[in-house]
Amino acid sequence: MTSPNTSTLEATESFDVGKDGSVDKLHAKAIGLIGVLFLTVTGAAPESAMLGNVPFAAGFGNGIYVPAAFLLATIVLTIFSVGYAAMASKVSSVGGFYSFISMGLGRDVGMAAGIASLASYSVFEASLTGLFAFFGNSWLQTHFGINVPWLYLALFVVVLTSILSYQDVQLSVKVLGAALVFEVIMLTIFDVGVFVAKGPGAFNLESLNLLHVMTPVAAQKVGTVDIASGAAAVGVFMAFWSWVGFEMAPNYAEESVNPKHIIPRSLYYSVIGLGIFYIITSWCAIAAYPTEGDMLAKAVGDSGNFFLSPLTEFVGQWANEAMALLILTSSFACSMAFHNTASRYMYSLGREGVLPGVLGKTHPTHKSPHVASVVQTLLAALWIILFAYFTGTNDPNAQAYLGVYTMLAVLGTMLLLILQAVVSIAIIVYFRANHPGEVNVFAGLIAPAIAFLSQVYLVYLLVVNLETFGGTGGFGSRIPLIAFIILGVGLVWGLALRVISPAAHARIGRMVLND
């Protein structure tokens, strides 16, 4: 029997995974729109984004214009979502970026995207364990007077995440949904407390002025706090960083009910919903202080209490305690969300035969990508242990927060921004080649083009401001090089598969659900 040649295989636009009895399936129709939102918005981690990003953006970026930065990000990411949602309405695949880019720009570029996507979400999981370990160490010392090395706290998160993600996806929905609801409630209490205490007059409309969003903080001294000149681009970048996770929705297409409708809707709901919430909450944080100088001094000199101090003053000590605890659940839930997505990318690559086939197996009962989940657990643990080996375990701030959390988040974000830029081009090519005339010119051309230019600019902002993000030496200074090596490895592997396994090459990013 003659095997099909490469050209014949590559002529196939897609393989219907639903009709392939040899492929282990995920739990079909297990989650609805709310479930997808819980799984993706938790990745954005609203409380972690606000408490971690807003003080940094204000103190070292664009000061009172942080809400404008969130407004700008909402507009740009909504435009990105137009083309992305249109693509999701045509292609239902656990592969997400990997599948979309393969469909639009070819299998070799798709393979590069697959490896980069897997790497991005893999390091994101490890990154969030660093945030949990930093706040967890502080919480334990404050309440019990014990100093638990951050490494143990980080590995605790990895193990617990692995246990929960091994189960049915519906368990993840319940855990992540509960964490998300509580952190949103807590941030809403903060917003209401500030508004009631300060009144509408404290909210300066200038903070929403998009024309001044690139206005940097001026060098000044407030009391005993020296404030250096800011870089407005840092404030803008931190705003965009706060959405990381929303784009994971297509990875749950094969587990959702009616994915061609649910996934596009979840993208719009998460982007716009988070945008409105972020704008309001960041504006409340800015308005909570008597003057801009007071706000900047707090952001630079005591960023950990940027939200907690006004929350205590305007709501009460109980709210401070609750928010301090919820930052732990938020960072844990965020880590778990990224673990789930990394596992699904690995599962997708495994079932298509471009990585070992065992990764494409699902649990006989839970229908979870359990093998890929275990491997991702080992990868996350490896990242953490390597950081501990080279930097030590005695300084949670320098090692867990600035090291594991910040450096891995910057690496993952750089990869993600590159992928979002590439997928924007892939969307344009895909619709012109495969479905001409089926979407309007805005969704099929203008929106993806704007998104491409925006993502490229954000990569530029990240590279030129790498020193501000703590990337002055060692691992940090090499982040751009590491990102492009990962992309290069994926591209070379795709080209190699063309020769050593044409059948596997033909399946790169092409196993989709056609129902």
C-alpha cells in the first residue's frame, strides 16, 4: 500500500478530530460560556493585575494616566479580538494560536508557534508560583511568625495545581470560578469604599485622557521619597500585561458547548468586561490619595500597600486581611489556569504526532490531558528549582518576586506578544485564501492589521524598557534571545518533520473539531 505523499497530505486543510477514532478525546461539551470565562479570565488574575501592575505603572510609568493606559489597552485588544473571534468561529481546536497560525501561514511557522505557545504558558505557570510564594511567605510571617522558604511554597502550588488539573475540566471551572468571584468582589468593595469616602469630585477626568497617556512621571521628591523620571511606555505595557490569559479561550473549544459561538463571545466579554473593571479600579486607586505626589510616593516607596492602605482606611482592617489572603488565591488560580492551557497545547502537539504520542492521551474517566498535565508539572517545577539553585532561597523579594515571577512573566509575555502579532497576519491570510468574502473587511483585514502593528510596538516597548522591568543582568538581559531561540527551535523542528515524518508534518495544527 502506497503512503500518501507530502503534497497530497498538505493539500488537506484540516483533519476532523471528532471523526478520528484513534485519537483520545477531551471531555466534549463539558463547559458553557460561564465556564470558559472562568477558565480564561482567571488567567488574567484581576487582583494580581491590579495590586501588582497598577503601582508599578503609576510610580515608574505614567502616573495619573494609568486609567488612560487601561482604556487604550481595552480599545486595542477589542480590535484584536475582532479578527481573533472571527477565526475562532471557523476553527475549533485545542491548539489555539498553534492551529490558527498553521492554518494561515503554513505548517512550519505553525510549528514554531506551537512550541512558543507551549513555552509561554509553561513559564507563566512557574511565574505565578513565585508571586504566591512571595505573598505567602509574607502572610505566614505576619500571622504566625514563621519563615517558610519560598521554594517550598512555590512547589506546593505546583503540586496542588497538578492534582486538581489531573481531574475533569469541570473541577477546574469550579475552583477557578470561586477564586475569580471572590477577588472581583473584593476589588469591587475597594472601588465602592473609595468612591463613597472620596466622592465623585476626587475622580479627575484628565486621568482618562488618551492624548496624554504617553506623559511620563516627572522627577521629584515627595517627603523622603525620591521619585525618578518615569517611562510612560512602562505604564502602557503594564496595562496590556494585565490581560494576559484572555486569549486562552480557543484552547477550550473542544470541551465547550457550541464552540463556534461560545468562544468568540467569551473573547469579547472577557476583553471588554476586564477593561471596564480595570479602568474603574485603577482610577479608584489613583483617586484614593489626596494628591498626585502622595499617590506617587506610595507607589514608589510602599507599593505593596498601594491598595491595602486606602482599603484599610476607607473600608476597615477586615478588608485588608481579606484582600491579603485573596492575593494568594488569585495567584494560585492564575497559575492553575496557565497550567491547564500549557497542558492542552502539549496534548494538541502530542495527538498530532509532532511530539511523543503519549502526550496526546486523555484520562479514561476524567477525559483530561493527564499525561501532558503531569509533564507540565515537571516543567514548572524545573523552572522553579533552577531559579532556586542559581539565586538561592533566602530572599523572597529578590528571588521569588523579582526573579521567578517577574523574569518568567516577561519571557512569557514577550512570546505571547509575538504570537499575537503573527496570528493577526495569519488571520488576514487565512480568510483571503480559504473563506474570501465570508467576513467583512474590518474583521478580515483592518482589525488584524491594527492588532499586528500594536503587538509589534508592544514588543518594542518591552525590549527597550527591559532594564526597568528588572532585566539588567543574567537571565533578564537574555530574555529576547531566549524568546527567539524558542521560536527558532520550533521552526527548525517543523522543517525537520517535513523530511523525517511527512504524515506528522501534514497534521501540524490541522486537527480540528468540525461539528
